[in-house]
Amino acid sequence: MSVTAAPVRSRRRGALGWVALIVALLLVALVGGTLVYGGYSQRAALDPESAGSDGARAVVRVLEQQGVRVIVARDRPAAERALADGEATLAMRDAPMLSDDALRDLTDRARNVVLLEPRTRALDVVLNGSRLGGFADDQAVAADCSVPAAANAGTARVGELMTPGEGVVGCFPVDGEFALLTLETAGRTVTAFDALATLTNATLPRDGNAALALAVLGQTDTVVWYMPSPADADRAADAPTLSDLTPPWVTPGILLLIVAALVAAIWRGRRFGPLVTERLPVTVRANETTEGRARLYATARDAPHALDELRRAARGRLERLLGLSARSDPGRIADAVAARLGADRARVHGILIDDQPRTDRDLVAAADRLRDLEASVRAAVRTEGTTR
């Protein structure tokens, strides 16, 4: 009963392990997909639907209370559709993904344009060669211009400063540069200012920021608040992607290799199965280990090491034959052998200690001399015992 139950339990544990792995992978895929495609996403700065400190929901709510309709466009086609009648105000952050022609085409569709966080390229294209300048860190600056929206605000907190281009009027001056630029042509107004310092939820209540924001954005009954997206770039101006540069068969080939690797991993994993315990031999015959070490020495062609092992074993036997103390010095053993045999001391030291073989032939000759020396000591010890 126990013999058949063990494999069944083992297979059951293996199946449960695979089920747990599949469930874990599904959970990871579900959580990842939720986060990427359907989960929470942090709103960007100046987002009209964001209630964060750098969002702009407060000014949108105030505009709606004043009867201004705010349309949020999160891509270029939606913004173009909202501007179809040409009577709306376009409010937009910097859009580096748009080409100069696309930027002109989009702004030309609106009655008024408000650049909320302009960069030099947008200022150059839309405001007749205007440029970014320095920065006025959290200063309350007087309007000092005749533009109604700025004059009614009186003072405002400013951030980035700009240098006006041809025909552009500057307001809120700081050291020869301006925090707000305005261009009026044929009943159409283009305005640029640092909205991060003026109309975010955190900065709107300061000084005349609210009055300035409402006056600039509330010039028409409709405001199209455009949040640029990377997908809005002109296809012709896009840099080629990796998929554009590689042949069409690369992606299917990579997917096929991934599938093959997964199948191979599952196949090999199933082949191994559970571990099996096996009783190992307790003892090993001495001749097996000796032959094994001999083969290793022969393969390595290490004649000196092999002779050292033979000498070590022979000295141990001679040590016992001569009645010397255990672990005697090799030189003392050689001296005792020479004294017992009446042989030349240097020759005995050469056999037991000093001589070094260089070839297998030298090793065989040294082993023979070692064997003959040990046999002579045995004969001498036996003869002395018989005489006694």
C-alpha cells in the first residue's frame, strides 16, 4: 500500500506545483495589464482634470461657473474636431512632437491661442520670433502694459520670462524681459505665459493670478484644452523605430524562439521527475582507489608525485620494521636503514628522499630500487631475529 501511495502523492505534489505556477503567472499578467492599460495613471502637470497641486482643475471649474465651456482634448485629432468652427480659444502646453507646420495648422484653427508653458520653438513659430529668457523666482510683478487682461489683474506671480519678437507686446517686466507676451492680429490674440507659476491649483489664489487666468482663457465661450500626446507627431517626421529598421520576419522569429524555449523548459522539467534516494556503498576496496589514483598520475605524467607516494608508504613500513617511533623524520628513517644494512648513507637518502625521476622509465627504476631496499631491510631484520 505504501509503495503505490508514494508515487501518487509525488505526482499530486508535482501537479499542484504546476497549477500554482500558472496561477501566479496569471496574477502577474492581470496586475501588470491593469496597471498598464486600465489602472491608475498619474495626471501630468497643468492637466485640466487634475486636483493635484500642479493640476489645473480649479481654473477650469471657475471658468465653467462663468459660463465658459471647457473641452479637454488629449490628442491632436480631438483638438482639431473641437476647433472645427474656429470660434474657440486653444489652450495648450508645449508640444515638441509637432512639426512647425503642424503647430501653425493647429493654432490657425483657433480664434485665440494661449501657450501655457511655451518653449523657444513654439514662441518663434507662433509669436514672430520671440524667445525664452531668464526666470523670476516667485515674484509678484506689476503688469505695466496696456493689454486689458494683464492690466485688470494688476500684479501676478511670474516664473519664466520671455523676450518679445516683432509686433509682440510684453507685460509684467523683470529686468528687460517679460512674463507674458501678447500678439494681436486681425481680431485674433495669441498669448504666452508660464502657467505653472500662475494658474495651477496651488498658484491660482496668489495675487492677481486668478484674474489674469480668467481674463486670458475666458475671451471666448469655448476653451479647447489640448494635452499633447507623443502619438500626435507627424508620421513623416518620426524617427524610424527598431521595428521599421528590421525585416518583417524578425518579430515572428523571436516569438517562435521564445515559445520553443518555454516548450523545451517544460519538456526537460517533466523528464527529471522527483528525486530518488539510493543507498551508496559504505566501503571501497583499497585496490580500486590505488588503481584510480595511479591512472590519474599516469594521465597527468606526474612521476615525482607518484614516487613520493611510493616513498611515503615504504617509509611507513620501514618505520615499523625498524621499531622507530611513529611519524619519524624521513632523514632519521634513512639513517636507520643505512645503519642497519651497513650501506652508503648518501645512496639510501637518494632512494628514500632525494632522487627525482623525470620520465616514466626513471620512475620504474626508482620504484625497483625502493622495493629492493625494503626487501633488504626485511631480510636483515629476519636474519637477526633467527640468530637470536
